[in-house]
Amino acid sequence: MNHINKESALASSPQIAQDWVKRSQEERISLVQEELKKNKECSDFVVTEAGENGQITLLIERTISAGVRGSMLLDLEQALKNSIDKGITVWLVPVGDKSKLRNLRGIQIKPEI
């Protein structure tokens, strides 16, 4: 069993390679989008940002349960680290409340900014 210990908790995060930093935003997005197409579960994800700092922001239009989404994104992040750059981190675009019942009643839940 792999437990988190103090040493791993205090370890520095992997740094982004200069090859990633030197690329334009469009090149980084294209590179990540090509990797997403290789995975059928992620082929419809849209890369909205791919910053110099390695943070990749994805937009997911379809509904995925939280349990499935979490492990899917962790697996995706690891695959991107292995294939593109070890310093990559994956983030999601915040999406508003999709509840049809709450929307019908006029209740809106605003995401925290």
C-alpha cells in the first residue's frame, strides 16, 4: 500500500521544461489536444488554456459523475505528464449549476471566484 509520508508531502512539484515554456499558447493547446484525441474517454474535452506554468485548463461539456471524473482526470494528468511534460497539471473550467429543477424555480448558484 502506498501511503503519503512527510517526505513526499514536502517534496517540490516537478518543474516545467524549457521546451514547453518556449512554445506558443496555440502550440501547447494543439499538443495537448492531440494527446486527448488518443483517449476515447477524453476525446471530446476542449483545452481552453495551456499556460507556460504547465497548468492546462479543460472544458468538459458532458456530465460525468464526480467519482468517475476525479479518477479520469488523475489518469489523464499522469498520461500528459508521461507523454508531454512532467510538470503539467490539469484544471477544469468551473461550470454553473446544471440542475433543471433549480433553474426552473429561478434559483441560481454562483460559483465562488
